[in-house]
Amino acid sequence: MTEVRKDQAPPMLERAEFHERFMQSYRDPAFQAEAEALGRIEVIAWEAYQQGRKAPVTRKAGLGYADPDYELSVDWLEAKARIERAQAAWGRPETKSRVLLVNGSPRNDGTCPGEISKTHRLLQLAKPVLEGEQIECDVLDLSLLASEYGRQIHPCKGCVSTAMPLCHWPCSCYPNHSLRQTGDWMNEIYERWMAAHGVILFTPTHWYQASSPLKLMADRLVCADGGNPDPTSTHGKKPDEAKAIELKGWDYPKHLAGRTYGLVVHGDVAGVESLRRNLSDWLDWMGLVDAGAQARLDRYIGYYTPYATSHDALDEDTCVQEEVRNVARAGSIRPMPASSARGRNSAPLASVRAEIFLYAGTTLSSLPGYRARRHSLSPAAHRRRASSKGSTLMISSRQSLLLAGLLASATFASSAAFAQAPLAAPAPPAAEAQVGASKAPAQAKRMDRAQRFERMQAHRAERLAALKQKLQLTPAQEGAWSSFATAQQPPARKAGQARPDRAELAKMTTPQRLDLMQTRHAERSAMFAKHIDATRSFYAALTPEQQKTFDAEGMRFGHRGHGHHHHGHGEAAKS
């Protein structure tokens, strides 16, 4: 058994020091009229402090806990019950989609700054877009910590660093009545995160970091990433018991996994990109799923201009305003079954990414007007791309639409960037002819769309048949299977809806290309929604054993299917 290290905490306060701290809340001379009453209350508070009465109101945990007779805080039990109700509603298909909009700025016009924050304004730009899609919006305004009486988030105490099971879900560190650490907002915030199908964080950049309120909330959400839902298993805060449990094996449950997220990070001089990456990495780690590159936004507002005119700068920056609306448009916010919410790859991502490698390392990040989104790839994906040979072009037809718009904004400097890149030496004529002859049949085959579609359909049918055989369905489940299998098929192309070739794209203006991309994106989003609904209904019709099989095989099928192109991902990327 590992040792529990001690000897850092200072001794308890002396009575005189306790008196000074207790009276700090009553400096107003108006309280002097009740000095005797305050004295009597102070005696009670002193006794609670000496006796360590952290949770003075408790009741037995009851059935479902490791130690049913252990006395748990009533505050904690009530918070746990609210979170469980929110989780149950989140997982029901009939529950209306809900997005939590978090204002991370401490500013509002009700306190010292005397003016609303730009963060608040950005949030208000996104909110109507979501409401227009019949999505409920829950605004969590963290500026209330600075402007509302008794509103506070106490700091995380880092129980997880002693042992993960010591970090309870929800947090049991507060309220601590013996230390007057009460009025903690987090029990309500846990419930609001749990009830949301999607979360969008809006935050300013303070000294290259997140704002104080946002950081307080983020730290206290650590219990959602592996936290122990049963405090009786550690009999409160007993570190030796928690260490023993973790060393025996702990599954680190991700209590918020499966929710989608978006980010809007803004600043005035520096730090927005690193902060956006930090927040994205944090949410990824907790098992939330990003809604695509469009949903992770970092921008400067009023770059190197006076603070006094920063709101005016936002008024004039209509491009940033529209990008914020795009964050709200980016994802299809729908509840996922808890059994399938196990990380980034367990849900479809509504994202369009332009990944292009040219001439042994020159990338689109060289082009003016393009912000590289390398953070959207996993480390493994980065290694695969870094090991790719030079002169490799990896781009899908849908990405070509995005690329066309990006290239339209590039200046002559992009040509210089490409010209500076070393080109591979030309192959000898004989070798070139041999390679050309060997590739000709393959190229001809790739150009035959009908054959490619037929082959794709055959592969999909084989995968469906294999999945159905492994599930061993009963006759009563055949109807659900039929609906599920039908949803896997790509929609039939409408008459006159042929995909534009390069010549047609070249004739389009940039707005026309963007309109086409937006239309295709909406069509794919609708197809994703149809697939999700069919998968959820089919999953609900399965037995627990079949659900385990589907978790192992079905999500693998979903990752490789849906009738979408797949470049550089999944099994093909490993070969």
C-alpha cells in the first residue's frame, strides 16, 4: 500500500484570529446594533470550526451504495438526484435538444466595469441561430460571480491527485460549513452541463489564459472525468481507502461524454490560439465531441486598438459576427445513448476539413487568409501525415469546394510559397512510361463513378450482413433492422443534381462556390441526423448482449460507412 504523505497543513486558527476573520463580513456600522447577536452566532461558528462539522445535516446513504449505513451530506444527495434526473432526460429521444451557452467573461454592466462584455454580445449572436433550429438555449453567465450577492465557485482542492476515487461525482468538497465554504454554485452547474446535448464556451483571453470564472468552473469539472459516484466507498474523504480502490483498478468514468461542443475565444493582442487549443484539448479529454473545425473559433477584436473603442471594433467586424453564428450552425446537437458515448470517435462529426500536403511539406498554412487547423487531428493522424511522401495531394470532392473558397482569398504570396518548395527530380523517361502504363487501368477505374458506387454498395452490403450475423437477431427485431439498414444507404441523387466538375467550379464566383458548399453541408447534416435517429432506435431494440456486440462492431461499421469519402482515416490509413 502506498504511503499517504502528511505535514503541510498549518495548525488551526487561534480564537482571536478566528474572531477577526468572522467579523470581516460585518464591517458595516449598521451591524453594530446586533453586536450581541453576532457574538452568539460567532460562538456557534467557532464550535463548528473546532469540531470540523463540514456537513452538519446528513442521512443514511441507503440502497445502491457500497456502505448503505454511511451518513452522507443531504446537500450532496440532493445534488446527485438532480444530476441523475438530468442525465435520464438527456438520454431520452423525445427530449428536445438543448445547448448550454457559457459566458466566461467576468464583466457586466452591473459591477465595476460599468459596461457589458464583448463575450456577452458574441453569445447573443449565436443564441438566435440555435433557437431558430428549435434548440433550447441555457445561458450560464459566469459574470454573475462578480456581480451577484452570494454567488461563488470555490476552488478545486485537487482530490484527484491523491487518488481518483477520492474525487466524488458530483463534488463533495463543498459546502464545508465548518470553514464557511458555502454558497457554492457548482452543484447547479453540474446539473446544467448534464442536461445539455451541446456546450458552447464563449470567453475572453486574460493574460494568455482563460478568465478566472471559466478556470474555476473548468477545474471543478474534473470530477466529471473519472469521478467516483459513491462517496461511501471511501467513507467520505479517507485517502488510504481511495488509494486502495484505485490501485485495485478504476474505470475512470467520463460522466459528460458524448456531448458536442463549440468554442468562441477572442482577445485583443495575443494568446487566443493557445487558449482555444487548451480548451479544446480539455473538452476532448473529458469525452465531449467537437462539432467540426468551424465550431472552434479564435479571433482578435480591435487588434492593437484602444480598449475604449473595442465595442466599436466589434460593431464594424461583421466577418467575426458571422463566424460566431457559424459556430452555432456547425454541429447537429442531438442526444447520444450513454452506452455509445465513449469518446471522440463514438459520434459523427459534422466537419469539413481541408488537409493538403504539397511538395514535401508545403501546406495551406503557407497561404494568407488560411488558419491551419492542425489541432483538429489526433497525434496519430499528425504522424501519418508527417510520414507521407512528397507531392501527395489528399483532398476529397467536398473539400475541393472549401479549397476553392480558400484559394480565392490567397494573394500572390502563395505562389511564391509554392515556388520555393523543392520539387522531386523528374523520373527517367522509361521509368515514367512504365509507371504511367501501370497506373492507367487504376486511373481509368477511379474515373468510372458508376463502378466505384457499385463497389461501395457491395462493401456496405457485406458489412451489414456480417453485422447482422453477429447480432443474431430475432424475428421481432427484423423491422428495426430494416429501418437501420435502409438509413445506411446514401440518398439517391436527384435529377439534374450531378456533381459539378472542375470546369464548372472554375466558372463559379467565390460566393457561388460557398453557397454550393453550404447546400451540400446541409444535405449531409440531414443524412447524419437520419442515420443517428435510425441507429438510436435500432440500438434500443437490442438486448444487452446484442448491444455489447453492436458497441464493438456497429460503431466500427459506422466509422467506415455512411456513404462518405474517407481519406487518410480509419483502417485504410493503417495499411
